[in-house]
Amino acid sequence: MPGATLDLPLHHAWFEADTALPERRFRENRRALDGVAPPSGGAARFGLGAGEAPADAATTLDSQQRSFDDYFDVRRVEAPPVEALRAAMGVALRKSAADAKAGHHLDFKQEMTLARGLHRLADWAQAPSELPETMPALPRARPDAMRRWKDQHQLFFVIVHGMLYLLHVLEEALQKRHAPVIQAVLEDFTDLMNASGIAFRLTADFETAAYDDLIRPDMTAHDPHFSGLFYAEHKELVTSLRDLRRVPEEFEDELAALRDATNATYEAHAFVCERFVAGTAALASMDASREAPASLRGKYRQRTTTIAGLR
């Protein structure tokens, strides 16, 4: 379903809604996850039909954020956040899996990392699923670069919404001093963070010439200063990470694992930048001397870990 619009709630909807813990955080098959690869059946495996598109949401996004949404075919809707996330997973996973069949270079460990994060997300979204089949790895195949760039970005949108959901649950658990839930949220949030790093690598898994000749010119035509900094969810996520500072010291092991996952995700993003833009500045940078990979490994990673208290 190339070109299908992804319907998502506004980024701040999670912190304004009454969300309940899933009746079963883990599925009966969770113990088998270590031997399972990412979903290849998309929405059909999660029992999600396309349905009717909900009405457009009254948006509070600024012009740059709306531009970012438009480029990646994302529409904001008025709907209960969990329901919207569940439906969005059906769309994004189906497109992501179809694209992955065109070929990828993820190794088995990376496939498992992505699978684990998507299973955690399915649990929290209360999406019915079965054990997925193995994602086929066809490194000699040539994926459609533009389709991969946009479809896998939509998967990233869904993963980040799952992170916002978990931070909202963490906020409630901290208020109630519910240690088991705090631990569960931290563990699952770490799985999602690790999955996001793999999603970065999958999104950029195509020939570098396609980025130079097709994707970068397309983004520039859409907006000369196009940037991931326009991504509303990312800004909300980074600022919301301050809740992690309230986590008691007894969870130091979980926080250390999350710190490592966060660092790995920034490294994955820097890897993508090095692969495509090397030592040049991002489109949105006003300083041509500022290299995108160095900024991610330095300024932006340090800012995020400082806000989260993960240094």
C-alpha cells in the first residue's frame, strides 16, 4: 500500500488522555520472542483492517511540523490515542514488512532487536498478534529508495508514539510508587529505544547514490531547510524524558540499560548521516561548518541524556 496516509494522534495527546495499563502486558508467546524475527505480515497479523479514516484533528502543529508530516504522509486525527496507535501499527507494519522483502542488510541480532521492540509495542497497543515469520534478508535485491525512506520513517513515527505512551504510564506509576510497573515500563522503553536505532539503519539501507540523486533533492524541493528537527514527536519525546529523573535509585540497572540504548540510537542516526552526507551540514543547519554526525554524537546526544538524567 505505497503512499497510504498514516493517521496518528497529536504528539501531546498521550499526556492529556486517560490511558490504562493493558490487561496483559506480555503475550502468552513472549517467552518465545528470543527466537522470533520482526513481523512480516503487517496489519493482517495484527488483525487490523483498514477501516474508515477518522476525521482530521484540530492541530496545534506549527508550519514546519505540518511540513514534516506532509512529507511523510502523516495525518493528525481526533481519536483515543491507544486506538489510533493500534490502527497506525497496522498500516506502518504492513508497509514496513513489504518494503523489507525487497532486501535489507540487517543481521540476525538486529532483526531480533527490532522484533522485540515491535512486540512490546503490540502489547501496549493491545494489538492481537501471532508469532511472526522470519523477515527475509535479500542483500542483493534493490529496494525502492524513496519508498523505503518514507515507509520506514512511518514505522519510526509509530515507535516514538509507543515511547510517549510508556512515558505517560511511567508518570502515573511514579505517582503511585508502583515498582513493578516502573520496572516494566523502563525495560519496555529500552526495547523500543533499541528498536528505533535499528529502524534508523533499515530506513537508510539503500544505495548512497539514491540519496544524492533522489531523496535529498526531493526533501529540498519540499522545504529548503527540511530537517528532523521539525518532527513534533521527537521534540515532545526529548522534553518528556525529564520524568526519568524521578525514577528511584533502586532501578539503576534499568536506567543504565536505557542510557546504553539511547547512546546506541544516536550512534545509529550518526551512522546514517555519515553514510549519506559525510562531513557536510544538515539541510536545516545555518552553519555550513557543522557536521551532522558530530552534532548527533556530541551536542544532541548530550542534550538528551542530560534532560533524562542518564549521563
